[in-house]
Amino acid sequence: MSSKYADGVTGRVEFNEDGDRKFANYSIMNLQNRKLVQVGIYNGTHVIPNDRKIIWPGGETEKPRGYQMSTRLKIVTIHQEPFVYVKPTLSDGTCKEEFTVNGDPVKKVICTGPNDTSPGSPRHTVPQCCYGFCIDLLIKLARTMNFTYEVHLVADGKFGTQERVGVVPRSRRRTGACSLEGLRRAGPEPGRSLEWVTHEMGRGGSLSGEWGPRCPRPHRRVAPQG
């Protein structure tokens, strides 16, 4: 099928690489007195309003003040190499600059969690440096879906047990919005079954995400204004 037609019943017909029609005009309709009334036209780049007044919800004729929903998420994860590496910060509180074998800088984020990096130290929560496959994925998702985040390491260092502790229930209790852990299956003993499928990765094992109540699902784009 050709992606371009010189002319069509509705005018010039052409599609972009995503399959969406180019050069199309869309009527912007407003429900007024139980009827749809055209209040403007969208030509693909900007809105062209007409003289008709828009009736907003509640019967208001003045444009209501908008508000922005919070897009800062609390991310909970666990120390599990190579998916999440955890290292202590430098004396100034920053992360040591390191590079991959290809010379690319290793992307690191500050994460707070139990101090397990220094043997003999008390288990109090301290800022640490997290990096690895999951952190790279988080950074990419945040850039694509336009949200900010703070990363926390699960306090007990476990994926989950029959007592419902660890990463999964914490995301459901809303102490963390999202879990970065891949789950193989949900069985009666999460401590054994809720784990990274390290050995499955090379054999096409399926992964599913654990999403908290405030975490955007991967199939839904979150793009707040501003």
C-alpha cells in the first residue's frame, strides 16, 4: 500500500512513519445543551479557535485553572547484581565516576538503604550509589515518560517471604510506588519464586513487572504538561 496519495475525498492523504495521517484537520467539538458544537480546528500543528465560547464542565464559560499532578515516584529495589549494584558514596556524597569497557560513563543514582557496604557498621539508612541494568532502565523510562524519582533499597534485603515482606508488598503498601524487580511467577512461597530470572534471560524466559498504585504502567504514556 502506498503511503502517499496525491488527492483524496478528504483532501491530501499522506501517512508518517508511525502510520498516522499527515495534513489532516480535526474538528474540536464541545458539548453544549446536549449537542456537539465545533469550537475550533486542529491542523496537526496548532489549534485554530473560532468565535464560539467553550462551555467547561459545571457550565463555566471561563477557562478553569489547571493543576499538575505529582510526577515524583518513590522507587524501591534490591541489591542484586548485575541488575542493581550498590556501592558507598564518596566522602563528598557523590558517586565515583566509572566507565564501561566501551568508554561510556556508568550511569549511577543516589539510593538510600541499609548500610551493608561496610562490614561491622550498624544497619542504619544511608545514601549510597546504585547502578546496573535496572538503573539504566529506570533512567530511560523517566526520560521517556517524563517523571522524576527517588530510589530506596528494601530495608530487609529480601525479595519477599510468606510474611509478605520485601520488595513486592512494600510497593503495594505504597511505601514505594514502583518495584524494579522482574518476577517469574507468583507462587505460595515468594521468597523462592519471586526472583530475578538470571538463568532464564538467555532462554527467553518471560518477565513481568510489579507496579504499585501510583506507578505508571509500561503500556501507558505519562506526559504531564510543563
